[in-house]
Amino acid sequence: MSITVNLYYTGKNGSAREFAKEMMEKGIVDAVQAEEGNERYEYFFPMEDPETVLLIDRWRDQTALDLHHKTDMMKQIALLRDKYHLKLRVERYLDEPQ
């Protein structure tokens, strides 16, 4: 059962987009995408809210997500979120078993 997490990063004066840009430039996005169990890790920009960035983060199962949360990358992400003074809103979705 896959788990999809939508993370909405909201800032001011383009800071959310700068955050996403730095995540990519530092290779953090590539590193997360290479983790065992990661199925998707992509940023999107809502047209109706230029100060928000949406991250769609999808994992094979809870175990893979738990292991991701214990990585050093999570510390790096938290530091960048603080650097850009971002607010975070999270939505979590579970696939129904087939």
C-alpha cells in the first residue's frame, strides 16, 4: 500500500520557490528519489498561490517513509525550511489495497 504525502511550503517574496531551487541544487531531491521505497518526489507551483510550493512525496509503505524520516536529509530539509521561514501544511493519503 503506497503512501502519498502532499506538503505545501508557503513563504513570502518567492522564498518557497527559492527553497525548492536550493533543494534541487544541493542534490537533496536526487538523494531522496534514490532512496529505497521512494516512488515520487516532485515539486509543483500552484497557479493561484505564487507563494506556495507543493511537494508530492510518495512511498512504497510506512517502513520506507519511517526510514526516510531518520535520514540526515531530513535535517537538511528542516534547516532549509527554517532558512526560508516557510510554513508547512501536510496532507496524507493511503492507497486502497487492490
